[in-house]
Amino acid sequence: MSKIYKIKWTSNAKEDLLNIVDYIKKDNLSAARKIYEQIKEKAQSSNFFSLRGRVVPELLKEGITIYRELIAQPYRIMYKIENDTVYIMAIFDSRQNVEELLLQKLLRGHMLTNHRSK
């Protein structure tokens, strides 16, 4: 039997998702809804396996292995597991330079240390 985890979205991840949806809905509201549901469904899985996703390759190169990701094409859902809680940390468009986005978030102090959810 798989362990059931609580899923918590950080404020950073919520902001990422809303920004994605806002951008898409300018051109296509139904596509924005579909992407929103796709990302939420992938991230909210109640039978979350701790090793289900891969370690984020850009962080692995730096020796950081506590952050994993799931793919909801073309988006990457970055998460961290602590005890019985999965923290959704960020959502990235894989067509963008993820290393640059991670650096920007780190410099703003929003991601790797922000575990609070609204």
C-alpha cells in the first residue's frame, strides 16, 4: 500500500500556476482551463510516491537532490517531500531556461526556503 501524503502548494507555486493560466487565457480560455486542470491533477495525486518524479536535473548538477519534479507537458512541477507532506514548490515551462528561472527565484528568496502556503 502506498503512503498517503498531504499536498501543500507554496505561495510561489500558486503564483507560478496563476501566471501560466493568465498568460494562456489571453489567447484561449478553454486551453487555459485545460492546462490548469492538467497541472492540478498531476500535482494533487493522493497516492504520491516519494520517488515518483525525477530529481531536478539542473539542481542535481549542483549536488541538490531534495527537489524532484513531475512532468505535465510542457510544464515541470517541482516538489519537495518532508515527512508526510509534499510541498509543491514551483511550476516551470520546460521551453524556458529553467536554470535562469531557478536562479531568479533563489535570488528573490521565494523558492527553496519558502514552504509557507496561503
